[in-house]
Amino acid sequence: MNFFRRLQPGLLFPALLCGCSLAGAQENPQQPKQTIHVSVDRVNVGVIVTDHSGHFVEGLHREDFHVFDNGTEQPLTGFAAIEEPAQVLFLIESGPAVLFLGKNHLHSADSLLKSLAVNDRVAIASYSKEPELLLDFTPDKPAVRLALQNLNFTLGFGALNLTSSLASTIDWLESFRGKKTVVVLSTGVDTSPPERWQAIQQRLRTSDVRILAVSLSGDFRKYPRWRKLSPEERENRAFVKQGFAQADQALRQLSEASGGHVYLPKNEKEFDRSYSEIAQLVRHEYSIAFSPPTSDGQLHTIQVKVKRMWCRVDHRRAYLAPGPR
């Protein structure tokens, strides 16, 4: 886990709305490039099926699923309904740029923690310019709360490199077995360099790590309706609105690329509903498998369909086929 580099004191000027971007990430030059390995005879896909209320749909069977490789249906070679203790990494936006949001971030993380089961394992990491591991995976919830309380929003940098931090986090999690989820607690504002966005999306599409993103920017969008705004205030408001529209889209694309969900709660009731749904999704999934039809070493798209048309189906979008023997 040595990619989690300790943040050093840096710029203290808040840059929350500067450089809002759907940009991608810059690779850590000290981090060796990761290679996605796929077994020659098996591709495993974790699938989450939810109803219109966001609840996990239980009781589905092998015959309810159809999987397509580059648009061609493939026979299933494996199927299992999985319910097991979760492995959840909280990746929390921090640093001086969001110093005044600290209490909201910590309250949201603690509220989500209360929704998890006793034996769910939780790790805590924060990010501004880079990710920092605060606590490794543990079922010890008091230890998790202590790590949250010690989260420091006064260190770090004005930058909020969301996608580059998330890429490093996924690289670290690849070594863990079992079901893995990153819950991103963030405004969605991203100052990561733009040139690597496409590569990051491909990384998310082929990873077995699921991203569940919760936007914490609701308070920024509240304006007093009773007060008449000046032309300058209206212009600033339009700028803020555009910036957060970009931030929402960033969270949406990052989560959906991994087969996850994005939550944009506006009030306490919607936050509670989001946390209740997340607590279900981190523990439950259907695991299906199929044999790669070709060994061409190319990126293949994956599509999973369920007979019940009213269900929402989420899963990773692609895999890298094995190369020629």
C-alpha cells in the first residue's frame, strides 16, 4: 500500500470551484504500471440487481441472467448468489480547499458507518492532491470512528485530484480478494490533469472494484430565495451551478464505469436513504462467469441482462481478453 503517500503541508488557498473538470488522472511515476490478468477460461462478473426503490433483488437464478461479449451472448459457466461481509474503503475529500466542509464530510461518513453490519470491514483514506491511507481494513467500528475524528482538513494542498486519487486507490485494492467497494464522499470537484481521463475510464470498466459515489455538495447549492440578487451575484450563481453540474457528471461517470451508483442527496432524508441502499449493495451481489470466446488480447465489452425488465442491472463494463497462446 506504499502508493498512499503522506501529504505534506501545502497551499492553504481554497480552490474548490477552480478547475472543475471531468478530466482524468496522472499516473504516479513511481508506481509500476498495472496489468489486468484474466484467466484463459473464465471471466468473473459481479452483478448488482436493484428494483425501482434501490433495494437489492434477491431470489434470482442462473436462468434469469444473460451475458454478452461484444454483443454476442455467451453461455454461463458459473453462477452464485453472494452475501458476505463487505470490504468498504471510504475515500473522503479533504484538504484546505474543503476545510469549511469538514463537519459535513465527517457527519456523512459516520452516518454511513452506522448503516453497515457489525462484521463489515472498513478502511479509511482521504485525498486532496494524493490519497492518504488513515486506517487499513478492520471490523473495529470504534477504531474507524477514531480515524474519522482525526481526519485533518488543514494539511495538504488546494488541489482536489479526485480521479488520480481514485486510480491509485483501485491499484491498491486489486491485491485484495473478495467483494470490494470504494465509497467516495466528495463534492465531485476535480483538478486532476485532463490527459488521462480516457485511460482512467478504461481502468474502471475492467476493474473488479465497485465505486459508489455520494455527493456532499448540497449545501453549496442553497441560495436564499427571499433576497433579490445583483447582476454580479446572478453571474456568480450561474458559474457555481455550471461547476457543480460538471462535478455531478464526474461522479456519475466514475461510478457507472465501474458498475456502481452515484447518489446526489439534497437533504437528510435522502442521505439516509442513500446510506441504507449502500449498506445493502456492499454485501450482496450475483457472481456470474463465462469463458472468453477469443484470445485476441483486446478489450471486450460486457453486457448483462436480467429477464425481469423492471430491474436495474449494474456490473463492470469490460474485460481484457487473454492474448494468443
